[in-house]
Amino acid sequence: MDQTNRYEIFRRLREALPEPTTELHYSSPFELLIAVILSAQSTDRSVNAATAKLFAVANTAAQMLELGETGVKGYIENIGLYNNKARNIIAACQILLDKHGGELPRTRAELEELPGVGRKTANVILNTAFGEPTIAVDTHVFRLANRSGLAPGSTVREVEEGLTATTPEEFLRHAHHWLILHGRYTCTARRPRCRECIIADLCENGAD
């Protein structure tokens, strides 16, 4: 894709939504960590419904450990893979207390040491909680990057590296949020809403 078109895509996305953010509800980096762990293969709506009750009783690593794995399960049992997620949350909280004083570390390597945290989750936390210009590639971003021609790639890592290398610097801070939201609500998997798309004329697959 021509860099001029790439710039215009992000310019339009920014104009439509100047300050995008995650649709997960959180009030601290720790709460964001828990919400993102829970969001794997689950909707943000279901996660927000669960964390509204969970965070009311436990919103620190110490409080979560006190609640225990069984206690956590009671709040997240309507979320997919809740048994494994509860186990990861408790294990992650133990590491946070043992190695980081209960606070979230600010490096990718340390974040990825936490159970339930992979590269995508680490990128979300680094970007959303700490303002780093990272790009988290989920299914929406992967689809949109390939379909539009922004950053074609056969793997998530290829798409991430392509977007990071080619996205104009002024847009990097919010790029993945714009792409996630556009992929979630406009450039959908089965029936992309091309007639309503603000970047359709710049998309390499815009005739669909």
C-alpha cells in the first residue's frame, strides 16, 4: 500500500474517533490485566459484567489471592475457559506479589512471564495502561490489516511487525484501538459494511 494512502486511512480513523480506547472496563493497570486475561475467546460485554462484581471485592493482587481460585471462579463462571483463567489469575497474582510488590511490571518480558499473558496481552497492557506505541493484533486487526492491504501477513507476528514498521509515528499510540474497533463494527468478517466504511476508497479490497 502507498504510504500516502496509509496515512490517510489513519487520519480518517482519528478524525472519526480522536481518543479511542479499549471497551473493557478497568480503573487500574492491575484491573486491565485481569480483564484482558478474561477476554480471551470471550466478549468484552461478558467480561465487563463479571469484573464489575469481581473488582468490587478484589481489585489488587493481594485481594485476589485472598479470594482464591475457587472464589474467583464464582465471579467468572459465565466466561469461557473460566477454570483455566481463574488458575492463571491466581498464579499471576502470586508472581506480582513475589517479584513486583503487587504492581504490574512495565516490560514485555516481565509481563509475558505472568500466566495467561502472551504477546498480544502484553501489547494491550503496554499500550493501554502505560502509553507505549505497541500494536496488539487480535482477529479483527489481523483480518483488517490483510483485507485492506495495510499490513498483509500470514501470521499474527508478521502483521504486528508490518503495522509497527509502516504506521506513521503520529498514529502508533492509538493504531490498534482504531483497527480493532473498525474491524469489530465495520470491516466485519462475514458481511463487511463497505458502503458505510470511511476508508473504503483507500482499501485494496474495497469493492467487496
